[in-house]
Amino acid sequence: MCTGEAVQSPAHGAYALSESVLVERAQDGDDRAFETLVRRHQDTVYRIALRILREPADARDAAQEALVTAWRKLPELADTESFAAWLNRIVGRRALNVLRARRPETPIEDGERIMAAGPGPVAEAFAGGLREALFEALSGLPPPQRVCWILREMEGLGYEEIAEIVDATPTAVRGRIHRARTHLVEALESWR
């Protein structure tokens, strides 16, 4: 990422402000700079919330609350280069709090909303059945394991990033992911 005032935008052929500059301007009260940051990150924020919560309405609420929290707490962000990770932590924690407030037996349903089906009717039927089995197995995990697995395997976040989001150590995150993987391998044994 460029830390300069502007970076060349190949898609538009125009100059756009770097994220660091936008963060600094937003910290100084520039609403348009924050709106640009929101546009850049809103899809990722929503996707993280949706993958954790599995309910579009809950995910929209969690994403919106995360963005409002980010706006309120933006002056506290010391490292303007870490805005994306900081925002992901906020939405991850918000979604985790919503998940913890739910009954533990709330199932994960309708994986079709989250993952695209494979090509062709046979592959689609197989993928749909496997997705259903995966989401059923995920619903059997304790929320901390489920969130860590989703952030690692579906969002591709590193252990350090996940640890910050769930307020745990990287070692604890590794343990949660390992236990989640073990459970999922056992639950999906019939799909081998």
C-alpha cells in the first residue's frame, strides 16, 4: 500500500487518495473521506458478518453497527495503515457478540446464500448436499470455534488477526481451529 498522498487508480485512470490519507482526513472530521473508506470496505465487513451469523438481516445490522463504531472510535486509531484489520476486528467482535447472545443450538441454515454452487446439475446437487452437511456440522461447533474456523478457512485471515478479533491468543485460536477441524472431519466422514 502506498503511503503517499495519492495513488494511480488503473481502473479509473485517475488519482485516488491512499487509505492512510483517507483515514487521517476522516480522523480530522472529513465525512467524505470516511464515506470512501466505507465504500472500499463495506462488502468485506458484510461478508464477515454474514459468514459468522448466517442471517442476512443480522449481518446487515452487525455490519452497520461496526461501521458506526468505527466512525465513533476512528480518532483512537493510532496506526492509519492498519485501518482494514482494525475494522475487521470491530465487525468480527460485533458478530461474535450477536452469535453468543443466540441460543447455542441455533442451526446454520441455507448455505446457498453464502457459497456459490458448482457448475452443472450433478456437481450442483453434490455441492449442495455437501454444503448442507458442512453448515449442519458448523452449527454443532461452539461459537468461538465456529468463528475462528470461518475467519481462517472462509476469510483467509491469519492467526494473529483472528486472535485480535476474538480477543484471544494466537495459540488459543490455533487450538480452536484444530478442534473445529477435527469435529468437521468426523461430521463429514460420509462425504469422503
